[in-house]
Amino acid sequence: MSRDALGADADCVETVEILTRTFCAELPPQAQKRLGARPEQENVLLKVVLRDLGRTLTDHDANLLRDRIYAAVHQGGSHQWATNS
């Protein structure tokens, strides 16, 4: 993920850690469909720690940032957003 995807909010990302990697062909069919994944792709479980040093992030603010990160890294055919915005 490029920090450019978050612009000025990139400072809110404290850490990004890859927890697991699984070839999509190894996922159950329901998971492949939910992700819109192709068998040759990998499913990567990321741990993202968000922290703004100048203020408290609300749940809504954190979810908006999560959605922007998700949009930047997700390459599947379907999306799951945390917010409606």
C-alpha cells in the first residue's frame, strides 16, 4: 500500500503488519466469492494500527481510514466497506 492513498492522513498509520498469506485457491468457495478473488491471487490478512498523535480518532474516523486502506490494497472483484460514505 502506498502512503499516498491516505494523503495527509498517512501520519495516522502507526504500523502495518502482515499476519497471514493464503493462496485464494486454498480458501473455501464462499470466501473466494465474498472477496471476489481469483484462484491465482493471495489473501493477505493485515493488522493496521491507527493512531493520531494530535487527537483521538473516533470510530467513524478510524473506519473511514480503514476503508481508504482497503480500497488501496484490495484487488478482488467485490468490496466490503466499514462505512457508508
